Amino acid sequence: MFISAIIPAYNEEKTIVQVISVLKRMGKIGEIIVVSDGSTDRTACISQMAGAKVIQQPKNMGKGAAVKAGLEWSRGDVILLLDADLIGLREEHVNRLLEPIVQNRADMTLGVFSSGRIPTHLAHKISPCLSGQRAVRKSILEGISNLELLGYGMEIALTKYAETENIRLCEVELGDLTHVMKEEKLGLVRGFIERIKMYRQILREMKLARR
């Protein structure tokens, strides 16, 4: 079983090396693909220096498009999806995401933060389906139409697809893991605007999922 890690990233030079470093230490990860989604900082350069394959999107096209680009270049039977701004990622977190699939107990796993920072912990407790930390068989991702158009709604679409297609979905707890919040990255005003944009895309996908 060949495992490809895909990390969509937009201006994540401060955190992405830590994520790549954890994956590099794990022999079971066959390749690490960072999709720099129109980044204007050193995300692409730093990722390449850390040992990842880098795909550079010409402009910011959204999370779904970044994952689609990584998928097209991946060789894995199983795709590990991780956010680039994770704080506290450890090998045990990755193993928890992968083991149910490797052991053929699931076709998709969904990682839920716990015991981390209160805001991200609560967000996952209320809406675990929004988690970007997943492992999934490649054939499932390839079965989702218009993946490149989903933006931040990609996770909702993945969860809904699992439900409608009777795909075995397993939630796993990721203790002491969190991520950088948008307001911390961009400042209160820009972060708030980006958060509203994210919620709009999520809500749009939620409405479509109910049909």
C-alpha cells in the first residue's frame, strides 16, 4: 500500500516545516506533496528544502483545487490530507489516521482535535465533519465531481459522499493537536474576513448536501 501525503498551503512558511518533518520521519509515507496555493511567502521554497515535492498554483484557487492538483500528481493508493498550519503534530497522530485504512477497517478516517486549545477543540467537537485531517482511499477522492470548485466546503462534501455511498468512515481522536487560527495569521480584520469567506463556502456545501 503506497501512501501519499497532500498538504494544501497558502502562506504557511512559519509552520509547514514542522508538518513535513514529522512525515519525513515515517517510512510508511511514500511521498509528501505540498501544493502552494498561490503563496506569496517562502512556503514553496521552504517545503522543497524540507524534502517535499512542491506544486505551485499560479494564484490562490482554494483548498479543493489545491487537493485536486496534488491528487493528479500523487502515486498513492491512500491519500493522507493534512493542514499546513498544524501545531503539535506527532507520528502517533498520523498513525491514528492511517491504521484503520491500512488494517481495512475503514475507507476514510476523520481526525478530531481534543485536549488542544479550547477554540479548535470546541469547533471539532461541534462539527467534526469540518476537519481537514483525513486519510482516504484515492479512488474515493477521484469519485467526487468538481472537487476543484469546493473550496473550504471540501470536507463537508467528503463526509456527505461517504454517507451517500456507504463508505466506511471512522473518526479518530487527535490529542494535543491544534492549528493556527486565521486571526492569528492575518490579524483581526483580515482574519475575520477570511473566516467569513470560509463559512460561506462551508454553508453553501451544507445546503447542497441536504438536497
